[in-house]
Amino acid sequence: MEKIIINGPNELYGKIEVHSSKNSILPILSASILAEGKVILKNCPKITDIENMLKILDSLGCEVSFIDGTITIDGQNASKCNISAELSKNLRSSIFMLGSILSRFKYAKIAYPGGCDIGKRPIDLHILGLKKLNAKIIENFDGIECIGENLKGNLVDLSFPSVGATENIMLAAVKAKGDTTILNAASEPEIVDLQNFLNKMGAKISGAGTKKISIVGVAELKGVEYSPISDRIVAGTLLIATAMCGGEVVLNNFNCRHLESLVSILRKSACKVKCKNDKIYIQSKKKLNFLSKIITAPYPGFPTDLQAQIVAAMAVANGVSEVKETIFETRFKYIDELKKMGADITVNGNTATINGVRQLTGAKVFAKDLRGGAALILAGLAAFSKTEVFDIYHIDRGYESIEKMLHRLGADIVRGKIEE
């Protein structure tokens, strides 16, 4: 077992390349099984969520390699169409495989997916979408069975713009007979990335990035080489870290438009932020001021995956701030850990009120989930004295060696073994 040790406070300086997006790579990996040739993905981080998805593809019979940031998938000899509970429990995104396996084999069976414990994340919209495409769904205590011998395009009107459901419907509809229209579709950049990847393979999809996606079913898809978009949550985490700790950082290989909601908030809070081409520059010299209430929302609103990190920054900002979480109902578990460090935060339902303190103090804290764990790392960077973060396997799901990334920016941070 490992922990991350931080000696603070730190200021951050330097340049860093943002790797490809976890939330793009996972559905793209799911789509790779639809190709009639090899799929090659560039600039991929070595994180456990991606490694677990590759294990799933391997279990289906795909040939998989992951060398120096490049993933190669050859699914031409894949023959299995079920995902075991052992593999599914480690990865929420295993649910994406439902649409792609169904699309290829006309049958799919998957155990219920796992992932972070941040509240209910029902898959009813996934199921309803697949049913609209003429799939027969059988649910029981150990998983989901889908029969899709005659998948047909249809109108799918989502009651909520779910990212996962939108992606699953796209994967199932891409080879279905006829036309499919998804209304109230999620519009996140990762949806656009999946569309671009599938279209490069030979799909006929338009409208991603809007609330209406149109899909014309095709007979086959070819193998391609592709570079997924950069990870906006990793970029956002680094921007918030610099904002709360102070310093000057340049993020390369990132589209600033993907984080406009955060950039706008940071500019108002006393940070200098410049965006040019594929670079973001941030400078922070003063104590932060968060003047408005932040409410998480589907894109282009403020990302729920940056909620914990912005709360950590508010914990050392001037005045009283407020954050309302509207996506996941138990995403404040990390707050008790921040309180161990001296944060003054109260939670009422889905709203956290943060009374900024002059200084946090290092403590032993435990990551409860991926993004909450990242928030504790940020708090440790800004805190006085030593912070030890335990259960960092959560953090490793979405950040490639977060301690090395921050050390390159000058942070006093290392990964260490936990003594038995």
C-alpha cells in the first residue's frame, strides 16, 4: 500500500503537457471493438481506469498493447460478449461496453459496473436508450443481458443529458439499421471526441456538442490512429492548484474553450489567466476571492469533477463561498477530511458553505473517491507542515503519477510506502 506525502506550503512554477482525457479514452476504447482493423491511440496516461478497460478488452479476445503512452487494440479476433463481475466491479465505464458489444455481436451480458462511491448513478437511461433501438433487455440480480439481433435506428429523447447514456446509444446506433436521433444529448467535449473518432472509422454522425445528435447506421468501421483530446479535469486541477498555492504555470496541449466555466471563475477570483492556441497561462499572487455561488451542471456548466478541487481552494480564500452539487448526491465525503486540516465547511443537503481560513495545517487524511482525493492533494500543497494522503488508489484512477506531475512544478511531494 502507498500514500502521498506533501510538505507545504508550496508555490507552483513551470510548464506541463496535459495528457489525453480519461473520459474520452474510455468510450473510445469501448468503440475500438467495432473496428475491422487496428486502433492506435496516442498520448494516453497510465492510470488504473484505462488499465482496467484494457483488461476487459483482453478478456473479450482483443489483442492489446500499451507502450510509452500508445495503446494498440486489435479486436478482429474478439469472440466473447460478456464481462465478468470481477472486471466490471472495478470500473464504472465498463457500462460503455454494453452498446459496443451489442453492436458487434448482437448480444451482450455485463455485470453491474463499479467505480467511485459518490452516490447513485443509475443506468436506466442507458437501458431505455438501448430498448429504443429495438434491443431486448433482461435485468437480474447479477447483471444485464441484451439481445440485439435486429437493432434499428430510432428517436431517443433523454430525460437528462447523461454523458454515459449518450455515448452508449451512439455506440449501439452506429451500426444499427437506419437513422437514430438523440435529443437532449450530453454536449461535453468528450462526446464530440467520440463522434470524431467514430467518423474517422467511417461512421456517419453529426451534431455532437449540441443537444441533438444524428446517426446514420453503417455496415462496417475501419481501424484508425487517433489522438484523443486532452484531459480538462487534469488541466482544471492544475489550474486550481496554482490559483490556491500561488505561482505561474503554463499548460500545453489544451483547448481553453473546454474549461471556460472554470477560467471565468478564476479570473474573477484574483488570478491572471491567458489562453492562446493550445496553451493556458495562469498566474496567482494574491489570496483568492470567490464572489459568486458555484453550481455544478452538465457542460458547459461547472464540472462536477472539479467541485471538490474548487472547494479546497475556497477553504483558503477570503470570505464565505458556496458550492451546490446537482449531479451526484454524496460527493461531499472528502469534506470531513478537509476539516481535519482546519477547513471551516458546513454541508446542508447538496450545498457546502465554505468560510475561508488563513491557513490549513497538514494532517493524515484519506481519499474517499477520485476527485475528492485530488482535492486533498491540493489542500496539502497549500497547508502548513506535512500532509499524508492515504487510499490513493482512488486518485490513481484518473491522474497519472500525480505526485510526479506536481513535483515537476516545484512541489515538495512524494509517493511512499505505508509501513505495515
